Amino acid sequence: MSKRLRKVVFPVAGLGTRFLPATKVVAKEMLPVVDKPLIQYAVDEAVDAGADTLVFVTNRYKHAIADYFDKAYELESKLAQSGKNDLLAMVQGTLPRHVRCVFVTQPEALGLGHAVLCAKPVVGDEPFGVVLPDDLIWNGKGPGALRQMAELAADEHAGVIAVEEVPREQTHKYGIVDATPVSHRAAKINLVVEKPRPELAPSNLAIVGRYVLPGRIFELLENTKPGAGGEIQLTDAIEALLAEQSVLAYRFEGTRFDCGNKLGLVKATLAMALEDPQLAEATRGFMREVAC
Ligand code: UTP
């Protein structure tokens, strides 16, 4: 069985209210971390996992994402004419040539589960990845989190969900799993609970924004009633999937930055600046200066 994940879905139709007023006009996924928008990090991770079909679930305000991955004729010809080949390569390198983008619309923000369901006509009945771009997961030169998960999913013929240990007092912000360890990083999920209060949480293993799911999840989503917050929750469909087949929780190798909130975006920006040889020293100096 191929360990490649051909299709990856990016649900990007949320309203991004935590970044208002910027998100009045700028899609959250286009917010930059140093010089690349969040969506570029997410796409790079999907391509690293083997994807050749990227499915963006957008809304009518998010044209910028399609524009970003489109050819920029005027800019490219200006850069070519002026011999700025490095910049030209950068502009042309947002997407490898063999990768295609498909855009589908989620007419109303009815929840993450509903957004994933909107991708059904493109994905069909094969295992696929889901990447939430506001969880930026960085693993340096090592394999991206989604690639690690795709390999495990192919080896075990199972769905795989990324999890991370969170402080107990934060369980109410996440889907929390109860799982039985099967290896150093993987555990078989017994139960998923959406946003439990700390005293009711079965563990502190929180679901974060990466999934490898079978096509069957679409039928389960079609039968999922609105749950917490009146939204169609992906975790409810995963709960139904658990009754039929194994789903693994996977503690990925890498660092996650929750760029869906302001502090997470600041931390990601500093971390990525420290990864950049041209910025690292000055950034470190600045951090020392402001820490005093
Ligand atoms: P969030 O819970 O972060 O919501 O969605 P949001 O709207 O993006 O941001 P806030 O909370 O208002 O600041 C998690 C992911 O699910 C997608 C979002 O785009 C984000 O990638 N999503 C959520 C949808 O695509 N559609 C929805 O109806 C809800």
C-alpha cells in the first residue's frame, strides 16, 4: 500500500474572529509568519506527505488564497526582466508543478465537520489528509507531521489523528481522547470527548489540526447532527468511525504553534525568525534586549 497521501483538504472557511480587525479583509491563513503566509507552511507539509491534489474549502471572502497560488504574470515578467531570479524562483515556487489546487465553497460556516464534508465530491472514497493551517507544525529538516501520520496510516490500515499533551486546565478548548498506547508515539483511541471540563477529561491528550481519515468519514459526517455550539463537529463523526474501525492517536515529532490565537502567532514568528540564518542573530539580540 502506498504511504503517499494524494489528497489533502484545507478547511479555511472559518471567520477568524480572533484576528479582527485584520481578518475583516485578510484571510487568517494569509497572515505571514516572517515572509510566508500560514497557508504556505500547511501546503508545504501536505506536499511533503506526497499530496498532488490540494482541496481548499473556502468562503466567498477568501479569494486571496486562490490568488496566492495562481500565476502572477505581471510580477513574474517584471522580476524576469530585471534579472531578479531569486525572487522570481520564490514567487514561482509556492506550488510544485505536479500539484493542482481545487477550490470548493462552504456556503455557511456550519463547523469543521461540515467544511470537511464539502470536500467529498473531490476526495471520493480514498484515505485523505486534513490540515488546519492555523496549527503550524515545524519539524525542521525532519519529516513533516502529516508525512509521519500518512506512513503510520498506511502501515496500520487505520485512521490517524494528531494529538498533543496540553495542560489539564486547557482541556475545554480541545477534543480530548482516551487512548491505549500501542507504541512510543501511537495509541488506539477508545473515546473522543469534545471540549470537556478538566475534571471530566479522560486524559490531557488533545486533538490538534492534522488528520488522516478514510473516505467513509463523509457518510458518517452526512449523518452527524449539529453538536457543541450548533456546529457539525468532525470529532462526532470520528466517534462514529471508532465503532467501525481502529483510529490511532499520534504524538507527532515537531513543535506546534497555535497560530489561531495572537500569542501563538507571535511565538511562531519568533521561532521561524530564529530558524532563518539572516535573522537569527538579530532576533536573538532583540529578544535578550526586551526580556530585561
Ligand atoms: P476555528 O475554530 O479556529 O475558527 O476553526 P475560525 O473561524 O477559523 O477562527 P476564530 O475562532 O473565529 O478566530 C478551525 C479550522 O476550521 C475551519 C477554520 O477555517 C479553521 O481552519 N472552519 C471552521 C471551517 O472551514 N468552517 C467552519 O464552519 C468552521
